[in-house]
Amino acid sequence: MTKLEEIKKERQVLENMLVRKKGNHAANEAYRALQPYFQEIDNMNSYYPIGRIRLVRLFLESDLSEDKELFSCYGRFANLVEGVEV
């Protein structure tokens, strides 16, 4: 899988996970904060790092931290957005 395919896949998975938590204040806040990144990725024709995402505090200080799959997905997504190789 190319990086472009990977970031688009993680973007979709993360968005779906956040949308499923409808009514959760922290999930709504994270979703709103990630919208510019989602839009940028939707318009990508080739992969490039977008910038830095700093929402870990939001995940750790809310009940979102209890959803390990969501937290892991956010981590993969943030690494791709930032261009971090893990």
C-alpha cells in the first residue's frame, strides 16, 4: 500500500470511528479539529506531510482514552499527517 492509500484509509477509518461516537463532546471536538486535515487529504494526488496534530491531550483527558482502537487509529493517522516513520 502506498503512503497516499494508507493516509486516505486511516483518514476514513478515523472519521468513521469519531462519527460513531455521536453525542460524545470530546469526539465532536476532535472531529471538528481534524476537519481541515480530512479535507486536505481528500484533495491529495500524492502523499506529503501536512503538518502537526496535537490532540493527544484531548484523547488522554477524556473518555476517548478508553477506546484503544480509536486511540491507536489516531496515532497512526497523526504519524502519517506529520510524516513520522515508525
